[in-house]
Amino acid sequence: MTIRAYKGITPKLASGVYIDESSVLVGDIELAEDVSIWPLVAARGDVNFIRIGARTNIQDGSVLHLSRRSSNKPEGSPLIIGEDVTVGHKVMLHGCTLGNRILVGMGAIVMDDVIVEDEVIIGAGSLVPPGKRLQSGYLYVGSPVKPARPLNEAEKVFLAESAANYVQLKNEYLAGV
């Protein structure tokens, strides 16, 4: 794995974190307990910061970035990801905020200033345009995304189970299994 400082700030890793050796993390990034970063993930906390909550998994080929602070937007757009989030393969997350127990489907793009509330599924290949808010308890699909339907109880349970499955998998990797 490549972990690099940017302007003297190095990524901070809590206990039980797994980062695949092919991934790159740069700058102001904090990973909470039991986060897993899978092959070929690129995360740049250079012009703002990235925070990833406990038990979240970022799958293969995903890109995590943000928008810089400016005179028009003093806070810029950091990337904040909650707990028990599953980010599918080849997802692009850019300067957005994700709540807890979310599944972002493969190849989805979530852009600046998007807010995704808790317990949401974003379908594979979906585009969430800048500034959109996705309300809790729905499946969103399309480009641009639209609410498809409310999540059922089994899907809500699956959101936490998906995160737990990735905690188990990363523990196997850490143990050398």
C-alpha cells in the first residue's frame, strides 16, 4: 500500500483497518475502526479532507476525492462517509456526504455537495448530480438518479450485513488466510 503525506499531513488509520497494497491514500484522510480499502482504490485528501466511518468498505477501483476551499466556498467540499457503508467496485465519490448503512452500487458517481441520508441504496451505474439530497429509506437509480421505491425491511437489514461481511473478509486478509 502507498500512504503518503501531503503538506505534512499523513493519513490516520484506526485499529483493525485493512488497506490493499495496490491502493493509494494521500494527505488528510482518517479511517475509523475496521474500515477496509480494497485493490486499486485511489483516495486523495490533498485540497480538503476525507473521513471514513467504522466498518465501511471501499471496493476495487474506486476513486475518492473532494473540492478545494475557495473564496466562493470557504469550506470547499470534503468527502465524509458514515458507518457501515458499502462502496461498490469502480465508484467515484467526490466532495459528498454519505450517512450510515448505505450501499453505493458498482460504477456509481456521486458528485460535490450531495447529501445521502441513512439507509439508502444507490443503484449500479447511477449518477447523483451536484447538490442533490437523497432521503433515507429509498432505492435510487438512473442518470440522474430518481427514487425508484422505498426499501423493504430485508434490504435495510442487508445494508448492515454487507458491511459486517466485509469486516469478516478484511479480518481474513489481515490474518493471512
